[in-house]
Amino acid sequence: QVEVVESGGGWVQAGGSLRLSCRFSGNTFDDTDSEVGWYRRVSGNECELISTISRRGSTWYADAVKGRFTISQDNAKNMVYLQMNSLQPEATAVYYCATEPDVEETECGALVPGVPGLHWGQGTQVTVSS
């Protein structure tokens, strides 16, 4: 059973920074193309994918966060991090870590048919005040 746990959310003033951490276990994810990513809730219970990283280190960012967010990992510890800089109030959201994030938009926390490797954490709240 795969377990995903996020930490590091909180409150920050506009222009500030936060670093989110994600610990995953229950699967060795030895495949170098295996990915872990971060979603955030955008409306209702809809989540959008904002960044991914593969075990080999390939990264992807949504345009909305490119240049301000940096994803990184520690493969030995099964940890993935999201460094968020120059935060603005519109970044306020619940952020979710997920394994094998093969869909860009989906219901937060949902199992997706055809994507058996997608496992979600419980989410962590990020609040940016103006």
C-alpha cells in the first residue's frame, strides 16, 4: 500500500516563500520514469497539476508557477520537495502530493481509471496574505 504524506504548508505574506515536503512509501518506484508531483485545488474539489519530477530528475512546471516554484527530490529518502518563492495571494490553496500524476486536471484525491499508480496525500494548506 502506497502512503503519501505532505508537510510544510502554512501562512506567509505576499512575496514570501514556503517549502513543501512529500514523503512516500510502500512502493520502491525503481523505474527511472516513475514520477511524483504536486497538485493544488483550484475550485470546488478540482485539482490542477503544477509540477512533476521523475526519478531520473526530469522536471515539469505549469506555466502558472514556472520560474517561481522549484521541485526537487531525495531519492534515498523517498522525499520530494516544492520550493515556492515570490508567493502571491492567488497561490492560496490546498496542495497535494501524488505519485504517478498522469492527469493534469482531476478531482482532488480521486482514483482515476487507467492510472493505477496515482496515490494522493491528505493535502496541506498554503495561505498567502496580501
